Amino acid sequence: MMRRKHRGKRFAQKNFNQKSLYFIGFGFFIILIIFIIFSIVIKPSPAKSIEKTSDMSNEDMSNDIPLNVAEQNTTESENTQKEDVERDTTFTMTAIGDVMCHNTQYWDAYVKESDEYDFSYVFEDIYRYIKMSDISIGSLETSFAGKERGYSNYPTFNSPDNLAYSLKKIGLDVLSTAGNHCLDMGFSGLSRTIDVLNDADISHLGTYKTQEDRDKILFKYVKGIKIAFVNYTYGTNGIPVPAGKDFCVNLINKDLMKKDIESAKSQNADIIVACMHWGTEYRTTANKEQEELADFLFKNGVDIILGNHPHVLEQMEKKSITLDDGTVKDCFVIYALGNFICDQNAENTRNSIILNLKITKHVEGNITIDKVNYTPIYMYKGASSNLRRMKLLDIEKTISNFEDGSDTSIGQTTYNYLKTQLEKITSIVGAEI
């Protein structure tokens, strides 16, 4: 009995093991069949995948990319396109009139405690208009020959060096130096003036220490735009140009001007600016010679003319010039910007403007002068008992402050006078363009 029982138990265990193996094998077989079916039916073959991808648009493909990666690739593509697309470039150019320095001006700027001169207070009311511009240009009507030569007034000017450094502080970038007073202190004074401007980091043109320097065109870069400057004067007040140093000052000469303009064009200047020291003193309209020279300069490639010397404002105008090749271009001239700072008393010698030009270089390469406006200014001279009484006033701001009561320091008489000066400026220069 006992033997049969054990044999039956072994048989049952053997039978169970066989069945287990059968079910396990069958399970693996079913899983394998499902995997094969899934691979064949559900997953496309490599050849079909390639064919489908080749037929997809970029939009379809982006649907198969995780969202954050798709957005990143799209952004990178857009940025690349933006970098590749050329755009118009617009900048502002600001110009001021003659920088003069009479003896009353440097006496007013003298600081007894330090035995030095400080002109910075003169510009406190208007400096921001120059500082905020992309590039600014002025005309120097004095020399910096040094203290040892003695500071002097009309007819031969020599001014303290601090004036140059004060002009730099208000943001002045370029000074034209070819004017009728450039040789007031001789060639040595002319040379030292250049040294002072270099030290003050103000670019300059029109007077030179060597022929090599004269033959170089002054270029300034603004937002990638290459601007060339040229400068000429009608004369030097009868002071002869030193023998063998004809290079030291650019005199108005059509052959020389044409040569310099061609040099600027050959060096791929985008814009050419001519600073002209010309005209009739105290005359508020351009004379025939100025008008004829302006046409000559425009026809030969100059885009903008900034005139000085008459010590009063003259008219401005924007022109469309047709060149010999038939192309038409924008041009602008202001025949005289008047005095920036001075202590002259003749009519219209103390009122002036800070001129602003909005200029665009288009992707096609052409230049347009989009807007011309100005800030009317006045060289104010306070009571004789006050120190540092000379300063430039923003006329419109001063009038407005007086009217609203925020500043009544100028008094009713000066207020009325400034309103008259504002009317004169508008009638001489013209409306904004």
C-alpha cells in the first residue's frame, strides 16, 4: 500500500511539471507571435519611413519633434533670418555755429582760487541737446596757442585750453578749424591748437601740421555709416600762409575741393559733409558766391553743407539734386549757423540754433534727410555784478519757465527780448523741414 501511494504521488508531480512547461512555452510562443505581428503591421519599414519623411512639409515634420525642441529650432531659424536681412539705418547729426572767445568771456570763466579757467557753466542749459546726438559738429573761431603767448581778444584770438575740454564734455565730436582766425597766432599757434584738440579727444579738420595730414580725409563712423568731412575757408584775415606750408590751411579752391571729394568717394564714404567758412559778415541771407559754391559741392558729391563765419544765422534749405548720371539725391545746406558762444553785441550775433538732422541710409544704398529741426538758443549776459554771468539759454524753455512761474530770474524785460529773438530766428532760418 505504501509503495503504490508514493508512486502515485511521483506520477502526479511529474504530470504537473510537464503541464507547467507546456503552458510556459505556449506563453512565450504567443508573445513572440504578437511581437512579430506588431513589428510587421504597426511599425513601418525603414524604406517607407524615408519615403514618408521626404514627402513631409516643414510643418508636418515639426509635429514629430517635442514641443520645446520645435520652438527652439523655429526661434533659431527666425533669428538667423533676421540677421541675414539688411535694414535701413537712421541716425542724428547735430551742428552748432562759431565757437568764439572774447576777453570778457575768459575773464568771466576765470577761477581766482585755482588760477584756472572753467567754461562748463556756460553750457549747463543746453548741453543735453549735443550730448544726446549720434554725432555733433562745430566751428572753432579761436586758437589755443598757450598761456605763455598771452590770452587775447579780437583781432587775434588766443583762448584758454579749458574751453576745448569743456566742449568735449558737452559731447562735441568734430571741430572745423579752417577759418579766418586760424593763423591769428601764426603756424606755431595753429599747431598747438591741433595738439590741444587731440588731447581733448575732439576730431578736427581744415588746418594741418604736415602735408601728409592734409591729404587724409577725416572719417567718422556712426552706426556703421561712414561719414567724410571736408573744410575750407575764404581766407585768413590777410595773414599770409607761411612759405612752404600751403598745406596748413584749406582755402576755398574748386580744384582742391573736387580732389578731396573724389578722395572721399574713392574710400567709400556713405555721406560727405562740407564745413564751409564763407559768406558776408552780419548778412542774414546767403550771397551769390555761397549759392554757386553750394551747387558746385552738391554736384560733385557733397550731401550736407554746414556754413559758418557771418556771425549771424542765414537760411537753410533741403534740395533734390540730379547728378550727371541721372540719379537724384537729397541734399541740405544751412548757409550760416551764427555764433554758438561769443560776446558780440551787433544785431543777431547772440541768437543762434542747435541744428538737428535725422538721416537714413537705406538698404538700397541711397541717403535721405528725413527731418530737420532746431533748438533756438541765446548767449545771455547777466548783471555785471554777477560772476559767471554768461551762459547759453534754451530760448523756448526759458520763455516757458517764465510763463508758468517756475523760473522768473530773467525778468520781464529779458522775457520780452527773448520772444523777439525767437521770432527773428524763425524768420531768418525758416520753418522746420
